[in-house]
Amino acid sequence: MKLSIVLSTQPASFSALLYQGNLAENLQKIKRLGFAGVELAVRDPAKLDLPELERMLNLHRLQVPAIGTGQAYLEEGLSFTHSESLIRRQAMERIISHMNLAEKLGAVVIVGLIRGQKITGVGSKQAESWLYEALRDCAAANKKVRLAIEPINRYETDLLNSVDQSLHFLDHLKMDTIGLLLDTFHMNIEERLISDSIQAAGKRLFHFHVADSNRWYPGAGHIDFREIMQSLSKIGYNGFISGEFLPRPDPETAAVRMIQYFNQLQRE
């Protein structure tokens, strides 16, 4: 089992982040705590000093399993389903730049909130059509990088909330380089049985997020992570387990509790 934690490369408004800004200091902390990887939340890859980032990752021997893209939506309003074609084009260009970064780091690119919503006055069929076109164009622009669509709960978006909806969408796309990122916090809201949904995703599961039912660190709520780990084992998932949860009671304690919890599960 390989554990990683989300680190934003710049200050962000998204609350479920333990670490943000000051890359050098935070990468050192993450390695010291015992994580094998760091998932990078990147608003704009053009603003990164890639050689310095690679130097620090190599120094601390940290892998990058995934690159988060949601801040381009939260901070700049970019999305694949925006009513303005210019914004949709900018969202595609941004994701392609994330993909180029991911190619260098060996990561998957997460398609979460940047996919957009229907509630902006865009109909369901039109929104899904724009999303379909954007994902196919992005995948064609860089065939070496995988994209992971994240089903997100109904309170944050109205487009692809459940695993079943997302799998049907993937069936329509028919692209091997596009799969799923599943997040236990969202699944606890949307799925009838988390374990069944994981097994339904199967080989189309590219990355995995953990947070407990209250969006605290795993073990702080009521989600059955033992059953979840068994389900991941059944489908042969050997990727990273990445923590994306609130920094409560504080970042260090939350990170340590995650490490301790999964180490305990592994010993059982």
C-alpha cells in the first residue's frame, strides 16, 4: 500500500487541503511523516518552476501519482461546460498544460470540478456533449497521459455525481486513457454501497482519494475502510491511496493519524 497526501503548489480557497504554498518546506514535512507520494494541486502549470520542483521531488524521493486541477475552476472559473466558448477553450488548454506536466512527472490528471455544471443555464444534454468533446480533444492532444474523472457529490456539482453515472459516461467515451478517481467522502454521500461501486469501477479506477464521512482524516468518522481496502484488493488496484481531507485538528496531526490508521489496517 502506497500513501500520498495532497499538496497545493500555491495558496488556495479549497478547504480540504493539509498543505499549501511553500513547496520546499511542505515536501520535506510530507517525506518526514512517511508518505511515499505527493499529489499536486496545481492551478496553472505555467507558474511552476518545473526544474526546481523535480529537484525537490528527487531530493525527497517522492512520487507524484496525480495532479489536481480544481483550482482552475474555483479560482478562475474555467470549465468544460461554461456557456462561453472562450472559457471552454481556455479550460481545455489549461488541462492540456496539466497533462504535459503530468507526462514529465508520471502522474494522472484529475478531472473534478473543472468539468463544470448544468445549473448555469446549460441543459443536461448540452453540458454532457461539451464535456464529451473536451475530454476527447484533451486525450487526443497527449496520448501518453491518463485522465481520471472524479464523481463528486450533488452538493458541489450536478454533473456526474455517482460511480454508475460516470461509468456510463466512460462507456460512451470509449477511451482507454480516461478512467475514474474515486473519493470516499463523495462516495459516502452518493453510493448505496461503497465496496460495490469500487468493484464496478474495476480496472477503470486510476486513482483513489480517502477522507472519512466528516471529511476528516480516515478513522475519524464512520466509513468502513477495512471493507474498502478489501474491495481495492479484489480489483487488483495497486495505485496510491491519497489523502484529501480537512486539516483538523491541525495539518500535522491529521497527516500522522492517516499514516497510523492505514499502517494499523495493514497489520490486521
